[in-house]
Amino acid sequence: MSNFEIYVKTSALGKTGIHWRSIESEEHQPIKDPSSIKRQIFTEENGQIVIVNDLIDEVKPSLLVLRDNGNKKLLLEITGIESPQRSMRLGRKVFNSMVLIADDIEENEIVLRKIAYSAIQNILQKDFSLSQMIEKSVEFFGLEEFRVNIKNINEYIGYIEPVYSHQFSNTDSYPKYQIEHKSSENLEKLAEELQNYPLPKQWLNWDGKTKNDGVLIVVTENLEKRTILHKAGVWRGFANNVEEPIKEVVKSTQKKTEVLPPVEKSLPEQLQVPHQPIPTLWRIMIMLLVGVIVILFIILGFPSPVQAPHQPMKNQQIYYK
């Protein structure tokens, strides 16, 4: 566990109240936030910025896994683990949160999957070993601090059942997102995936895009914004009030092609040629042809085929009997 960054958030007895501490050693545990949980993941339509920890309810048993591909890191966050003893001492409920960050390599991923699997068993109330370990490891220190026993955490990691890394049998469906109502059936299926298969290097999120960076897993009680898990593009997301956002329909900007009327119908009425039956047209053409022939006869001086009436010849004598 020496290559893991460990952060714990809980309450002190005094006025310092609830705060994060970086658990660097048994003696050195300064106040410090894990910056990754404040990372911006998207911006709402109204301009409001959404960060990683907006996806969970920190005072309810919750689980979050983040792949920071830019920095080659994996992050596991567990929240909402109540401390009965310190709650009784302080006079109000005290909750514990823990963040573990490591380089994104197979060895570290196996450890984080083991802890995540155990956290789901705790949420399902099947195995309380994780919450018991945290209760044993965190205690008040003076009035304004608390202390975390790293040795207990390391012993717990070695105690819980190992996980395995097989290739997933259904490579088509495995990378596809699943965001649904938090139920025992869905959590048991997620626990089985974490126990037996590696986290996907890339996944298909709600908007149809492929991701290789961002929040992979969210398990929580209630969401402040019901559609936040879809918009964040998580791979596995389960909450009591999860709701799928309405996808916007992109309207086509292409104009419809207008069919123009036939040309003859668009001409002025006086210029339109009425449709004539075929026999009438033939008669007109024959009459025109005959007229042309007659004109040609007249112009060219051909004798008329019609003879003039018979006239008597001059000087012709007429004899009478």
C-alpha cells in the first residue's frame, strides 16, 4: 500500500469539524483534500460546473471509481460509513469517507477492485468487514484532529478475498454503459464484474460516445440531479432516483425541394394552346399543305387546270344553208 495515496474525511471533536486529511504516515497526517474529487466533469446548460463528488451522497453509503487517463491514475472513493462509537461520543452522527489513489496499472487496479467489491457487500449488508475496519482504524486525536491507523488498512487488504482478471466473455455488451435504479440484483451483478473482470479501458456512454477517461462507477442513495449520471457518462451507475435525460432531436436544416407546376399551366391563359384531338390536328395540317401548294402554283405561273369557255375565231366565215 506504500504506492497508494490515502485520504480520510471525518469529524474532529472541536471546532475544526468535518475535514479531509492526507494519511501519509502514522504520525504525519496533514489537512489536505484529494484534488481529483473536485475535478470538473461537465457543465450544465445554465453554466453550472459539475464536479466528481456531485455524483454521490457523501452521508450515505456510496462508492465511486474514477479513471484519470491524463495523469494515469485510478481513484476509489467510499463514503457514508457511520462510526457508532465516535457518534456516541460527539452526540451526533459521525460519517467516514476514504479515498485511495494509485497509478493506473494492473497490480493497483486489483487492489482497488477488491476494496470496491467489499464496499458493495457492505452496502448489501452481507459483509460488514469494511465498515468495521474503518471504525477500528479512525479515532479522535485531541480536540481538532483525528488519526488513521494505516497498519489496520494494510492488514485488511491482505485479508479480503482476492479478485481475478479474466477476459470478459461478452465483449460486445461489457463496455456498454448501465445506469439504472439501485437494486440488490444490479449491485450483485456489479460485484461479480468487479470480482472477476478488469475495469474497461474504454466504454460506450449514454450519448453514444466512447470514453477512456472519467467516472467509471457510481453507487449511491439519492442524486441531487436525477440525470447527472447519464450526463457524466459513467460506465456503471446506480441510485434510487436515477432518471434518463431527454435527448434533443436535431432538426434538419435542409429545405424541401418544391415541385414546380407544368410550364403550360404557368403561362397566361391567352398564350396557352388548347389540347386538340388528334384527328382535328391532322385536318388542319392537310389544309395548310394544300394551301401552300396552291400558292406555289400561282407564283410559278403554272396554267390553271380549269379551261375558259369556247370563243369563235376572228375572220372566220359562217355559212348558212
